[in-house]
Amino acid sequence: MAIDTASDQGAPGLGGGLGRVAVAAFVGTAIEYYDFFLYGMAAALVFGREFFPVLSPVNALLAALSVYAVAFAARPVGAILFGHFGDRVGRKAVLVVSLLLMGLSTAAVGLMPGYGRLGVWSPVLLVLLRFCQGIGLGGEWGGAALLLAEYAPVRRRGRCGGYLQLGASVGSALATAVFLALSLGLTEGEFIDWGWRLPFLGSLVLVGVGLFVRLRIAETPVFAAAETAARSPLPLLTVLRAHWRTVLLGGGLLCFGYALFYLTGTYALGYATGQLGLDRTLMLSLQLLAAPGGALAIWFGASYSDRWGRRRSMLAAFGLAIVWSPFFFPLLETLRPALLLFAMIITGLLTGLLLGPVGAYLPELFPTSVRYTGAALTYNLGGVVGGATAPLLATRLTAVYGTATPVGWCLAALGAASVLCLLALPETNGQDLSLDQPIADYGGRRASTAISGGPAI
């Protein structure tokens, strides 16, 4: 029996109950990505000197980014752990735990002594905290996506999923704004000595806000209506046995979006300030100026995927982003602020268009009984390649060739591989999530369980 949630009333463009869920997903995800992105920025700006001072500048950056990659390796672990309880117990409870784990781990990074006080134990503890961050975020995205997807009216699911992706965008922008404010208000010595710690400690305040919002929402109607006996006792085994192809293709689809976001954000920040000699404040200011365009593109891509279909919307964005990828780093290396800003704006727009529909697309690929595990595992597997290994490869390529231009061409090649994965997946727009059935029609253009009347793609 289909679950109809379209009768909510209240929030702008959404209903009262659905509006509260959208706010809960948005705020929680913004906080989690604020926490996660903080490390990326600190790794690019500070951590090489703070935790790896005995290494050369290039190797120190590589070491800091390696610790950065640890969280991406931990995210599938978090997806499995939180996905198990999310599919067995419910979506809401595990989201509260994931938020606490992420927030406390982030605050602990702000209290970490540097290499000068703890020696090799300092980077060891940093790796441990980063692993905990990854586990928390690994459980966060899938649960928040399901909150929105399982509450949303079927014909506005893409738009509602946009709130989730906006949370990630806003969280990243907030981290950039905080680092920029500290760079403007502190001397270089103050920033390196203690200033970088303040954003990490401030995470505790944001976590309090997120908990207040999330504790006020109810379980999703789709999960609440599902028969207890129908829930998989071991969701991971069910996903690996019955949906492994969807997980691999979906992870491959997301590799390019992750790589585009982190190479042109975190890696570009470290490369520009550490090797090209650009001022940290300038780079942070340009990234912050470009952020609103990315947020608008997320909203546009998510909303119009309800009309055009998920695959068609993402394919168009993929094509544009692949063509654009080789141009980003040559523009960065011109060292001209106007061209840098142009490059960041275009990249932000294309990344937003590409990732906007994902919040609705991944939950639609899996049945209710394993939806949390399937969507979360798929999303975070894509991050292992695109978010973790891409910056490491880029650092090595730049060291070998003396320029980041080859990085752009590798990024374009990764985009082509991701397109092939997307073409092998079905269209899901109009999928009835209350039907606990797998999507089987991989050879066609639509999902086999889609409701009638959806747009023909």
C-alpha cells in the first residue's frame, strides 16, 4: 500500500511535518559536513606543519591528506554499522548517534596536542579521531537521505532531496567562512599556534542545535508502515547478495562528483597556498564567493530531476563537467584572482548540478528493508575513490610533472567512467518507496516498480 505524505502543511514550499524533516536533515547534514570539511581545510593549511613537521612541505601535505583519506576509508564502515540499525530499528535513532559521534570527534581534534608535545603519538591519535569522524559521516548521509525520501510526496522527492545536498554545501561554506574570519582576525603565528583549533571546538555548539532539531521529528511513515517480519535480519548480506551490482554502479557513478568537489576545493586550496604561493585569505575569500552558485545549482538540479528524470539531469551535468575539468587547474595556475573566481564559480555550478539529484536517486534504488544500508554504502564507496584517493594521486602527479594540468585530464577520464556507470543504472523518478521490491529493469530506461503517470524518460 502506498504511503502518501503530500498532505503536510507549513514550511516554505513544503508541509509542516515534511518541513520539520527537511530542516532536521538540512541542519544535521550541514553540521556533519562542517565538521568533515574542517579537517580538509586544516589539512591543506596547517596540519602538515602541526603534525608532520619533520617532513618536506610536499610530503607533509601528502601525509596530512593521507590522514584525510582515512575518514573516507572509515565511511563505508559507518554506512554498514549505522545502516544495520537504521534498517532494523529505524532511521531517526541512528541519526542522533551519528551526529554525536561526528561532533565529539571533531571537538577532540581541536584539543589535540601537536607533534612538538606528543611526538609520533600526535598523528596516531589524529588518525583515530579522523576514523571516528568517517564512521559518523558514513552513517549520516544515508539516514538523512531516507528521512527526506520516505517522507516526501513522490513527485517532489527530488526537490526534497535537494535540502540534504544543500546541507552539505552550506556546511562546507560555513567551514570556509570560519577559517576566513580567523585568517583576517589573527596573525599568521596566532592562527598556526591556536586559532585553527577554534572552529573544531565550536562544533559542540552546532551539535547541540542539531540534536535539538532531530529529537523533535518522528520515524518515517514508510519505515513505520513496513512489516517487522519483512525487515532483513542482516541487511548487509542482503545488499551484497541481491543488490551488489547497484552498489558498485552507484559508487562508480559518484566517484566523479566526489573527485570534482574535493580536487577543486580541498586539494586546490593546499596546492595554491603551499606551492603556488597564493595568499590563504585570498583563496578562502574566492571559495566563499563561489559557494552561493553551487548551492543554487544543487537546488536547480534536484528540483528539475522531478521533471526531467534523475538520469537525464545527471547526464547533462556530467557532460558539461567532463568538458570543463581540464580547464580548472590551468586557470588556477594563472594566479589571477578574476580567473580563479571564474574557475571556482563554474566548477561549483557544475558540481551542484551533478550532485543535486543524488539525494533522491540513491534511496530510490533500494527496497525499504535494506534502503539505509544500500544507499549509505553506495554513497560512501564512491567517496573512497573520488574523495580519498583522488587528492593523493593529484599531489603525486603535481610533484612529478611540476604542474596540476594532468590532474584535470585524469578527472575528465574519471568522469567518463562514471557516466558509463550511470548509463547502466535505471531511471527511478516516480518510484513508489512503500513497495518493498528491488528495481530490476537495468536494461530499460525506467524502474520496474515506478508508479504510473511518472514522466517517461
